[in-house]
Amino acid sequence: MFLRSQRRDLMTPRSNVPMRWRDEVSRILITKAELHRRVNSLAAEIERDFAGRELVIVSLLNGTVLFLADLIRRLTLPLRLDFMGVSSYRGGTEARELIFTKELRLDVRGRDLLLVDDILDTGKTLACVLAKLGRLKPKEIKTCVLLDKPSRRVEKVAADYVGFEIPDLFVVGYGLDFAERYRNLPFVGVLHPNVYLNGAESMTSAAK
Ligand code: XMP
């Protein structure tokens, strides 16, 4: 169940984008202040739901870096942290085969897990990672994503904690990238189509 304020549409004008990014980002979808407020409230929900338990947070690299850092510094419950490396978008906006680039190191058997990802899109990543984690026999797995694009779902998977529901747009910033760029933007913005059209051309020529 989402509050109206958690849905994001293309309401913000192009002029909201700082001058530095105007050629590459067509709109700001979620501002820095909105991210700050929502991450605070997600942390409060998690804190309440897991009260009195030790949590193992499994975060998916690389897109969660900013979200995770903000989320965990607001949690006071005891927690341990580990990462899994998963890659599905390799240099473009179209999904490719899923590759595990880093495996979990903590023993999660019998533990309460919180799986954190940046964005739930087709659901293939979350479904695959949940199946893999399930085989390690944790006590419980809950999922937390910053963004959810429900219109693109292919797998039957939903997250327990969702920051914002967004329309079918390719977004960057606050950890999300295009070809490893834009992760440092303090907001979530819509990638300008020129970038991936030009990007695809330069990658093709680089590969030749
Ligand atoms: P699936 O389709 O498996 O996708 O749910 C999850 C992963 O795909 C990446 N992804 C995006 N990355 N902007 C991005 O920077 C987007 O709009 C986007 N949509 C999907 C992301 O890595 C996520 O973990």
C-alpha cells in the first residue's frame, strides 16, 4: 500500500536540474530532501519490525551504496553487514544475463536477513538472489528497495519495504548508474535519451 506522496511522476520541470547535469539528466524525479525524508521513515519501519533481533543486512553491489549508507546510519538495532555483487545491466539500459561478481561471506543460517537493492524492475535480480539466499537456510528474509517500477515486472516478486514507486523510466543518481556514471548525483533523475544513444555508439566503436 503506497501513500500518494511516494509515487513519482514527471512533475518537476527541466529547470530543476542543476546546470551541470542538464544535458544528461532530463528531469529530477526524487529530490535530495525527499530521499532524506523517505529513508528516515524506512529506517523507522525496519527498526520497529525487527526490534529486539539482530539483523543481517545483505546489500547488492553497486547500486545500493548511497541508499545503504544513509539507511544503516539511521538504524540502532544490532546488525551485521555483507554484500553480494550482482550485475545485470552491463553498459546499457537493457537487461542481460545475471552474473554474480561477489559472493556472501557471512554465515546466514538461522538469521533474520534484510536484502537491500536499489531498484526492483523486472524482478529477475531479486527473484534469483532470494532463491540463492533461501538455499542458505536463513530464519527469515525481508526485502527493501529504494525504487520500484511495478509496470516492468516479469517475475512474481514484491519488496517488503519500498522507498518510491516510479514509472517506467531509466533513472540514475543516488547510487544508480548508467555505465558506472552518475552514481554520485544527490537526487534521482531521469537519464536523458541522448546519453544512452550516444553511449551505445561510443561503446560500439570502443569494442571494434
Ligand atoms: P531487475 O530487472 O532484475 O533489475 O529487477 C534490477 C537491477 O537492474 C538495474 N536497473 C536499473 N539501473 N536505472 C539504473 O541505474 C534504472 O532505471 C534501472 N532499472 C533497473 C539495477 O541495477 C537493479 O539492481
